[in-house]
Amino acid sequence: MYFYEGNDISDLPVNLSVVWNGNFIIDNPQNIQAETGVFLLQRTYTSAQLCVKAVDCASRQIHVLSVAGACPKSDALCANTAQPTRAAGCMLAMATAAVRTQKLSRFVGACEYLKLFPETGPRQGGTRLTITGENLGLKFEDVHLGVRVGKVICIPIESEYISAEQIVCEIGEASPSKIQDAPVEVCVRDCSPNYKATAPKSFTFVTPTFSQVTPDRGPLSGGTWISIKGKHLNAGSDIAVTIGGQSCAFSGRNAGEIRCKTPPGQIPGDSAILIHINRAVLSSPDVTYSYTEDPTIQKIDPEWSINSGGTLLTITGTNLATIKDPKIRAKYGSTESRNNCTIHNDTTMVCYAPSIDNPDRSPPELGDRPDEIGFIMDNVQALLIINRTNFVYYPDPVFESLPSGMLELKPSSPLILKGRNLLPPASGNSRLNYTVLIGDTPCALTVSETQLLCESPNLTGQHKVTIKAGGFEFSPGTLQIYSDNLLTLPAIIGIGGGGGLLLLIIIIVLIAYKRKSRDADRTLKRLQLQMDNLESRVALECKEAFAELQTDIHELTNDLDGAGIPFLDYRTYAMRVLFPGIEDHPVLKEMEVQANVEKSLTLFGQLLNKKHFLLTFIRTLEAQRSFSMRDRGNVASLIMTALQGEMEYATGVLKQLLSDLIEKNLESKNHPKLLLRRTESVAEKMLTNWFTFLLYKFLKECAGEPLFMLYCAIKQQMEKGPIDAITGEARYSLSEDKLIRQQIDYKMLTLNCVNPENENAPEIPVKVLNCDTITQVKEKLLDAVYKGVPYSQRPKAGDMDLEWRQGRMARIILQDEDVTTKIDNDWKRLNTLAHYQVWLSTGFERDVTDGSSVALVPKQNSAYNISNSSTFTKSLSRYESMLRTASSPDSLRSRTPMITPDLESGTKLWHLVKNHDHMDQREGDRGSKMVSEIYLTRLLATKGTLQKFVDDLFETIFSTAHRGSALPLAIKYMFDFLDEQADKHQINDYDVRHTWKSNCLPLRFWVNVIKNPQFVFDIHKNSITDACLSVVAQTFMDSCSTSEHKLGKDSPSNKLLYAKDIPNYKSWVERYYADIAKMPAISDQDMSAYLAEQSRLHLSQFNSMSALHEIYSYITKYKDEILAALEKDEQARRQRLRSKLEQAIDTMALSS
């Protein structure tokens, strides 16, 4: 072996010889020398070119080949000892090349072991073909023109060439010939047979296509994994997919499928799919991907779960079916988890609540909201966190372990599992579903708040007890169930003897019973006959009520279609609500005052428009002991009338007062639900007045119609049956207190009433009852004659007389009381039509019968009205004969002395029943009555008749958009304010927030309107209508409550009457509040514009100077206290409010 130092030169001429077996030198006849750089072979090589490639120019040493190995080795310089593999091939190839080229550095060999990737590609070309093998040239120049795929040139890429090992070339475009498989040829330097190789596998030109995309739609936000099906989709070296021009994130592919994740879309609708495989662009007009609107979540039901999750939730939303693998997620402290959902349809899916099990934090017994709750729906970011839900997590149930871990039971004995938190205190009807397994067999369960009662299955032996609820699972221990022991012989004998004795006793009893049964049968038949009679009478009552139900609603609707609704004007409406019972209030009148008084009130009005003064004024008044509840309401109403033209300012003051009231309520440790329940402050009354001003338009356009329909329906239904004129009790009623509890015989009559405006006009038929008093008849006649005329614009019954007419000659004034009135002991009964039917039948050819003519005439005030009863009684017979011969109707009427006698001392009036004074009820009166409770069925009949009208009213009030009228801004604005206050004070209890809203609007405004429709309409409300409306109003209040009403046999009838309806109404209220919460918040600019418009519309409704004068009276009464409060307050001192008030007081004093 020879080596030369060559540190200073790059090439050395060296003698080349081949040494055989260490000492035999093969002849070198031509004295060939090789010029080469110094090289180092460091490992075993399997090809000649790889062997040459291992030359290390840095070593400047030449290692001459030895036959012992394919490549020489050096113990000093090689890291690994070369192993002689394929020695001869390496040696001989190198030797042959050296001899031929005389340059070792130019040594080459034949290409071998060619492998291709990919093996297919599109005809359009552009595929980068990777060829790996051996002897693929020492330099890029050796192969840069040497690769062909069939007849297509493949241009090598220098940057990706690896000497002797790898060629990467780009295939050109193939001709559209039928030949698909093309051989791959590689030439090194020249294409002589020794330096050319053909790959064992051909390259195939294909035409990729696609025909289907699954799924074919997804959300606009993208993120949906799709699968594109087709043929030859694994062809080529590069692939890109676009949807609507946006890149679809590639995941993988094979011959029949490409998977990628969709990008966000631009607009909903179909988008084209393009696939780029090298230079080929694939498209299919029949295959598109459709973007849909992103899914939304509207409701989660129920809105609660337990710590371990796993409970079933029903999710309502839109476009849910576009998501193939939705999940629900929750974060609580450091714990974040998710759970699976299943899509049912586009609007519904069910999810299993995720667990929030956290060793560092767990929800309290009253529940806690998770930090985050949301849904993973592809790339829809808006649903990752849903803030508008009130979803609450409650702690897992806690169960006691069985004693010693083992409990012994007999078959059919129940298993009692005790614990706590078994029923989460969630609102609504959803409950936690438990499963208790005895071994693998479930048992029938009864769940209470502290225990589970498990009816153990028919098993014996030892079994593990497992309790499951959602994702919660717990085993309290093992249950050992013993089989029943067989009875012993003594026991069998004892049981047999006892059974025989018992049988003997039974036979004796049966014989005795047989003897007694005859008497019992007779008694039973008698009782059965009485019960059958009673049942038939009750059935008749119900049948009559049902028949009336079918006709009354139709008649009422027809009557109302022709007549308008008599709404009060804004001024009258506001006065009746703000100052109930006061018809002629000073704020309605112009006030004539001296100049000094007017100047003083002007100064005072300027002070009231300073927020700090007004707040201090109200707070000071409320702090005074003598400032009564009536004063608080009066001041609140006067302030609102004075600020009618400044509604935006009044709203700001109201919000501050309510904020103060909430803080005061919380500081005094009162229950938060009591807020706004009673009118104990100026703020609460101002809130009522605020809604009164701002909801008038909503009443006229929307809620007023169903309220008026309900009033008319109640009035008409009550008048279908008898109504006691003294007690106000009626046959038909919603109120148990106003129900006649006995049988009243009556008959319906039709009277023909002469039109009082034109006696020549056709008579008006009016339905009345023969048991009606004369005043009741007059009211029904007035209702019919003046149908559609506001109550204030028509005559009153007390100003008119009822005149019965027979032909043109006989005319008699009928009255509630006259000399014909019947007196029984100390009871005097009011006259009815039935009374006159009997009385007139004794002296006239006809009495008051069906079809009789009557007229309403102005009340008579002749001398006959003051005659004494004895004179009338004595001349009664003569008077009757005179009636038959009188010739002038006018003279006849004037000679009808139907006078009212003086009331005898101690006499009491009655109409239909005397039960308003139970002490006077005689035992014999019960003989003509049924059991009074039977008549409670009439409550149900009346409720059924009025049900549609009650439902219409409640549905209108509890709808955010109804009858074409949008939700008033005032409601949304005030509800958002209450939510802000709850957030400010960290009140997360749903029930408290719900109660605040119920006390704010339904309790403070709607209940008042429902009970008093005369505040809104020009109508008259009698006592029975008032009682029925009170029942409806109470039902309305119960529907807004979150507490559950436990009903029993002693519960009030009005609560029992609507017990089944209230849960449905409650769901309306909850939906109404939820819908309002989802609505976009009202901007301050929009609210200011709305309040300014309301101020402008009603600016001159009240006399502000009169209102200021009324408010000033409280300044006079509490002058010292108010001045002292202004002096103590720092901000008041800065604004010099005390001196300004003193100036107004001094100016007022000048007038006196």
C-alpha cells in the first residue's frame, strides 16, 4: 500500500496498480497514472459510483484498493471498519473505469435498482417524478438530459438531485394518445447500453376526476371535514383543493378520496370545487359545496346539570343539521371538558352535559354558573361561548354507604338509599333521572329529596348496588338477598289451624251479614234514589252551562264587531291611574295666582329640574314619620305630572331612586324578592306612573282589545243568569264568594223597548230575566239601546223610569219599591218582573210577558210620588177600574201612584237570597236547596266560557310581538336596567331576577289595569264583574310567580279553578322574559328620542303650575327638614340649592 502527502497541491499524478492477495501486483503495461484528488473511503459501498463518491478531498491521502475489500479501509482515518461486501464488483468496476478513462474522478457505472414515486400523474404534466436507485451519476451534468417518460422529457431539478442516489424531474405534457403506461428511462452521461437503465415499473398517465363531495354543505365559518370521491385522485406529486376560491386544508388522499377541511365562505350558497393536481385543474359543475348560515343556539332545556355532567340536554336552534360532529363544552375553574351531541333535525339536537369535576372547586348546593358554556361546531367561533344562557351546575348527589358495606334483605323488601342533594333545586319540570342497579338488574325507583326507595327485583344472592345519574356513578356497597325459608311442619299445622278458625268466623259473620243486608238494601235503595236525583240535577246544570258556552262566544263576538272600543282619552286615563277616585283634580284646571306666587312656583319648578334637589327633596320627605303612604303616592303622581314634558329627566330620576331602593333593600337584609312588591316608596309609585304614561299607545293598539273583550264576556255571561241586586251574588261567577248557592227559578223574557231618541223608530228587542229587579232591567235596556255609546255619554238608570205599556192606553211606571212590594216579617223584597207579572195579571188583560212593550222615560217627580201608602192601599181597587176607562196616556201616567213607602224600622231588603245574613236563614230554607258545594261546578262552567278571552289577554301581554305591534321600548329598557342592577350587586339567582321583573311590570301595571278596566275604557264595572276580574288578576299574578303553589282541599277555589292553566301561563312568562333578554339593547340615543317624542305628544295634558302648587304644599309642611337636608349635603351647598329654595319660599311669603 502506498500513500503520498499532498498538502500543497490539489491533484497528484500517481501510479495505479492492483494488488492481489496483499503482495501480488497485477501488471500495468501502459504505465497508467491517475490524476485525482485525495479521497477517503469510510464505509462499505455497494456500487462503484458510491465508492468513488466517498472521496474525502480534505485528507489529501490516496488509499489504493486492495482485493480484501470492495473499498479500502484505514484504521487511523475511518470511523468504521469497512466490511467486504460485493468486493469484486466495486474493485473491478473501479479498476475498469480507471483503465478506460485514466481519470479516477470520472469513474461511472451502469444505473441499477430504479424506483419511482409517484407511479401515476395527469397528462397535463407538471408531476415531479422522484427516481431512486444506484449509479445515478456523480454530477448533475451527468443526468440533466437523461430522463424520459415514454416519449415525454422529464427535466431534472438540480436543487433536489442527490449524487448517485436520487433524481427528481418534472414531467412535461403528454400527448392525448391512447397509451397510458410509459417506460421510464435514465441515461448517465450518454445513452450507450452500458449507461442506460429502464425502471421495472412503468409510469402511468391518468385522467383524475371527482364525482361526489360528502358532506355537501356546512357552516359559513368553515372548518368542516369533507371527503371528495373520484378516480385517480392519488396521481401526481402535488395537490391543492379550493372551494369558492379559498384553500381547503389538505389532510390526505388515496386513489378514490381526498380529505380536507373547508375554509370560511363569503356568502351562503353553492361554491365551486377546484382540484389542482400538478398542472391539471379538475372541476365538476354537478358537484358543488353549499355554505349555509352558521348554526345558532336559541335554548338549552333544561338549563342545569350536575357536577359529573352526563344529563340529557335538548338544544333548540337553527341550521344544526349542517354540523356532523357537534360537541358541547364547559369550563369551570381549571377544568374544561366536552361531551357528544346527536343531531335530530335542523332545529333540534340532544347533548350530554359535560362534566365540570374539579378537585379545587365545586358548585354550591344552590348551584353555580360555569365560567364558560358553549358548543364546538366546526369553525363556528360565535358558539364556543354562550353568555346569554342561565345554565347552572349543581353538586353531585351524596349517598350514604350501606352499613359495613353490606346489607341483608329479604325478597320483596325495599332498599332505602339515603343521601342529600338528590333533587337539584332547579326551576321547571325537569328532574334528575336515577338508575339503581342490583347487580345488572335495574329496580323500580321512588325519589324524594333525601332518599331513593328501590323495589328490589326478584333476585337472591350477593349483588353489588350501583347508583347512576347522568355521569355520576356510586356504589354504596353490596346487597345480600336471602331466599324465603321453607315453612316447618309445626308452622304449617299452626297456619292450617288458624286458617280453619278464621274460615269459621267468616262464615258466622256472613250469616249475620245476610240477615242485616235486607234492611241495608232498603236503606241503600233509598239513598241511591236520592243520589240519582241529585246527580241528574247536577248533570242538568252542567249541560245547560255547556250549551250556553257554545252560543255565548259567537253572540259576543258579533256584538263587538259592530261597536268600537270606548277608549278613554290619554288625560282621563292617566288621571284615573295616578289619582284614582278624584274626578276634578287641581292639575286639570287652570290656576289663577298672583304674580308673586307664579314667580315663586317658577323658581320652585326650576329647582325640581335639578336632579340633586329633587332626589334630596324625595329622600327627606320619606324620612319623615308623618309622611304617610297616601302622601308618598300623591307626591309621586304630582312629580310625574309636573315632569310630563321632561320624560327623559324623569326617567333619570326614577332610575336613581330605584337604584337607591335596591341598595337599601339589600343592606337591610330583606329578601331580594320583596323589592317593588308593595307601594311603600315614592320610587315604586313613580314606576307605576312611568309605565302608565309610556304604555298608553300599546294599550290602544294591542292589549286594549283583548282586555275589553274579556270585560264584555264577563259582563254578558254574568247577565245570562240571575244576579242578586243586594249581595252582588250571581248564578255564573268565577268567584266563590259571589256565587249563588241555591236553585233560583227564572225565565228569560224578550222585551221590546221603545227607542227613547225616536219613538217612531222600530222597537229594540232586549233579553231580560223575569227575576231581574227593575233597575237591572233598566240597565240591560240602556246597554241595548245605547250599544257602542260610551258610558259617560248615555243616561243613567237612576235618572230614568221604566214604563210598561199595554196598547196605547195603559202605561204604568215599574219601580224597585212601591206599595206592591212584599214584606215578610222584617224582610222586604225588591220588585222584579215576576212580581209585576203576578200583580198586573189581576187587573189587566196582559201582564209583563215575552214580547211586552216597555219604554225608558225621564224620572217622574209628580205630587203622587209623595203620597202616603195608606191612601194608595185604600184606593187601589178604585184605581184599577179607572185604568180600564182612562182615555189619555199622559193623564194615565200622571195618575199612577206607584210610590215608594217609607222604610219601616228594622226592615231589611233582599232580592234573590237572604244568605248575606246567615243568622236569619231558617232551617226550612234548606229544603229547597241542593248541597251548596254542588253549585261550585258553575265556576267551572263559567271558566270554560271565558277561557278563550283570558288566554287571548295573557298571550297578548306576554308576547314580544303580537297583533302587529312591537314590544314597547319602555319594557325592554326597564328590564335591562334591572338586569344591570342585579349584575352590579352580583345577584345571579334566576328567581330573584324573574321576581323583580314581575313586580316591576305585571304587578305594578298590568294587575291594576286588569282589575280596573274602567281606568282604560269609558265603561261601568259592577260588583260581580269586579269579583271575576279579581280572580283573573290573581291568576295573572300567580302566573308571574316562580314559587310552586301546593294545592289541597282547603285551597281557595280561585287557585284550584286555574290550577292546570297556571303552569302553561308560567311557561309563557318565562319565554316572554327570555325573548326580551335576547333582544338587542336599546341605545341611549334611541331611548332619548322616544322619551322626547312622548313628552312632545302629551306636553299640555296637565297644568304644570297647579302640579307645582300641590307639590309646594309639602315644602310648606316640611320646610325646616328640607332646608336642613340641603345644608348638610355638600353637593347641594356647591349648587346653592338651599338659598334658591329660600328665595322661592320668601317670594311665596310676599303673596300672603
